Amino acid sequence: MSAYLDFEKPVADLELKLAELKKLADTTPLDVSEAVVRLEENIVQLRKEIAKNLTRWQRVQLSRHPERPYTLDYVELMCQEFIELHGDRTVRDDPAMVGGFCNMDGQGMLILGQQKGRNTKQRQQRNFGMANPEGYRKALRLMKLAEKFNKPIVALIDTPGAFPGLEAEERGQGEAIARNLKEMFMLRVPVICIIIGEGASGGALGIAIGDRVLMLENTWYSVISPESCSSILWRSWNFKEQAAEALKLTAKDMQTARLIDGIVEEPLGGAHLNHEVMAQTLKKVILDNLAQLNQLSPEERINQRIDKFCKMGVYVE
């Protein structure tokens, strides 16, 4: 791994020593196999300790890791075939929102989600995963197409929010998201929504109304990011850690508040460390949930979907 977060520095130091030991083993006749094994065990143990004591802000950092798998990474690793579809048939195509039909172990489905970029050029092209109104309208067009052909829908959510620019507001950003919420409640096919990274505000919710709403272990879901919350409450981003604690935005927090249906376990250290294992875990979760949802009639799914969202949240009067 080329990128380490600040709290991963002890792991980075050990992995540097491990690399030096392995290089020594390749260039000299010295037997360092026992030392290599011990160091690898120490790294695993250290990662377990870090994972056990992660703060909410550290989970936010993991959700934004530059090497974390994005929507198209999962598509490539989980699907045997994928045909991407473009455009909202009104304005233009939005590269920040991707979607198309795929074959996942013989199960045809629509898979869609926000897409970020790996480098500066890609991030600009994808608008950092912040969709415009045409992105949400494209998503709805594809979901209606999936409903027409009786194909289940999988939405992978990873966005810092819907694009807040003036031109997005002029083209009806709020209306596009609101229409998606309304229409997704009434879709007659199974809908599974999974937060794979950031789940910020209406930008995430615009494709997150489903029969199953799941979160990966190191992701967050909130009406506002910790930095924005900090800037409003304290007029500074320096209190983002306190804001993250107050927002209670992690997967465990969301499950406690009954806002999601389950948590998908990540590989030790985070999804960015092993894309293949994470993708196979996610694929199994998707197929297992689809098998359960296929046992219900469309009317039962719609009624349960509406009932679930009406009962969401824990509050004290």
C-alpha cells in the first residue's frame, strides 16, 4: 500500500521494516524467515488493535482512503458482464453517476452508483463523485428501465454530497433528488442500497431508498460532513473530530438508530487493503439478500419498504 493515514503510521513503520527484511533475504544468504513471520504477525496484531479502537473520525478517514474501491471497481470484480448506459434524455450524461446492466453469477441486475476518480484528471471529470440533477435523473431512468424488464437494482453509494453549484440548482437539483425518493418507494423490483464510502446528505439519499440499506464497516452516513458541521458550529474545521463524535455517523451508530438493515464486514485494516476479498464479500451479501427479497411479492416489498422508512429513527420525547 502506498498511502497511509495518520493513525496507521505504526503499521507503516513495521511494513517498511518487513520490506527491508524481505529485500535482505533476497540479496544475502542469511535466513530471516523467522523474523519475517514474527513481523507479519505483529503487523496483523497491530491492525487488529487499531481496528478495535477506531474513532468516528478515523472511520470517516478510512471511507475516503484514496485506494478504497469505487463503484466501477466493484462492478469489474463482481460482475461477469457489464453494459454501461449513459444520459438522462434531458440535458446530458453525468460522469459522477454511473450505471448499467450486469450479470452477477447468472443473476441479471441493474447496478448504479456514484463514481470518484483516482487522479486529478479523473476527479475533475467525475466531479469528485458529486452528481448533478442529470445524474439523479439518469439513475431514475435506469431504475425505471430495470423495473420494466423485471431486474433487481443494486445502488452503491459513495459521495461527499450532491453538487451544490448554481447551475445544478438552476436545473432542479432538489426536485431531481425528491423525485427519486418518491419513485424508489414504489419500484416493483427488489432494491438493495449499500454505502461503500461516503454517504453525505441528500446526495446519498437520492439513490438510497431500498428494501435493504446496508453499510460497509468503515463508512459514514449523515446529513452533513464533520468538516461542514464543525465550520457551522465552531466557525472552523479544526473541530471535525468532535463533530464526528456528535453526529454519530458510523455504520454501528446507524444500526443502533435503526436507520440501516445491516453492516458488511471489511477486510482487516479496511476495504482498500484487499479489493478482491471486499468485492467477493459484497457479492455474497447482494446475492443472499436478493434471494430473500425474491421470496416476496412486489406488493409485499413495497409495503415493507414504506413501513421500514416510516419507522426509522430512535428518539426521546
